[in-house]
Amino acid sequence: MKVLLIIEKDSTRETIIEHLSPRGFDFIHYINPVKAIDNILEISPDMVIFSAVDYPRHWKPFLKVLRLFRNREESIFILLKGENFPVEESTKATILEVNGIIPDDLKDPLVIQQLEDIFTRYNVLDDNRLDRRYIGHAAEDIEFIFSHPVTLTIISGTITDISLNGLCFKPEIPRLTQDIMEGIVLENCTLRVKNSFYNLSVRVVRNNVQLSFKFLEPSESLSYNLLEYFNSIPKLELDKILHQS
């Protein structure tokens, strides 16, 4: 998927690339929105992430041109807003077919969650998981381990997002998983949700540094415990904020 970034702030751009590049996105970056408009037909982006903080006067003319040849299903347009984004601008964004508006503070896990929700809504990641994804907030609460299908090496790592139907996994040692083929089924994987352990099978949907897995016939007990975990996430975030303050 080709992603056009129209962002001036380096930290914002780097955070987006860090979060999305393991999933196979290709990035084109412009700091001149007028030049991006001139080249929009040539670029033909699948997704645009545009900073209204950096360029408050340019996102509307850019989007008008984009929508002349690509509708909201063909090209996802995500607008990054600041703290004082006017209500009337939100109304204009709806009329112009913006797909989503999120704060530009992408270091905030809750903002990343909003970005993931947009991806789920428009099936951006194309890995057959249409339910809501949640970011892996606390490594001590959730963990996934499996064996390499050929070498039988135990693979550990970090869950980067999880839903009721699957998860995205960043291996601790990427070279150990680079030869795992997409489409194969991995048996006897272990998923820990807090103090409960589940044995399950998964299908490898994508392998591009990070691996995307789809659960095969997850148990009712696993689904129930995952829902409880998801419902606890807002409290985890609140506790973290209170602890920091």
C-alpha cells in the first residue's frame, strides 16, 4: 500500500513510519503540499496522512483534487488535527469525505488506537481481521509464543495489536521467522491473557518483519477473556496517566 505523508514535523512523520513500515506500507513524503497537489495523479496514493497542524490552509484544496479521481474507498484520507481544531473545519472535512480525523500526538497509545480503528473500518491491512484491533498495552498481561514449523525453534516477541480474531506479532529475533511462509497453519501456539494460558492454532496471513496471524476456531473461554482484557484497557491507560502525574 502506497502512503503519502504530507507532514512537516519530523517526529510525527517518524512515529507513523515506525508504526506502519513493518506492515508492508511504502511511503512518499512531501513537505510542500502544493507540489504534492501537482503530482497527485502520478503518486496515486492508496492512503494520505495530512497534517492540518503543519498545513491548515492546504488540506482542503488537496482533498478536493484527490476526490476528483479517487473516492473515499479507493484512497483513505486521514487528517491530523491540533488541540484547537475548529468545529466548522470538522464539518468541512465530512463534506469533503475525510475518512478519519485524529490528534497529531501519535506518541499517545490512544491516538494510535484511533488510527487502528480507521484501518479496521476500511479494511486497510487486508489480513481478514475486520473486528476492532487493540494495541498491546502491557507486556505483563498478554504474551504469544509459537514454534517455527520447520526448525521447531521457540519464537518469542511482542504483540503489537490484537483482536478477537487474530494478532500482529513482532518477533524478538526477526531472522528466525523470515522464512515462515504466508498461508501456513501453525499448531500448538500459546497465548497468555493475564493468568490464563490457551493452546491454539493460527494461520500466517502476512510475514513482513512483523507477522499477522488469524486465530483458527478460538475457544469461547479465550474470546471471553480477551473481551475482559480489552474492556480493561481504558482503566490501564488512566492508571498510567495518574501514576505519571
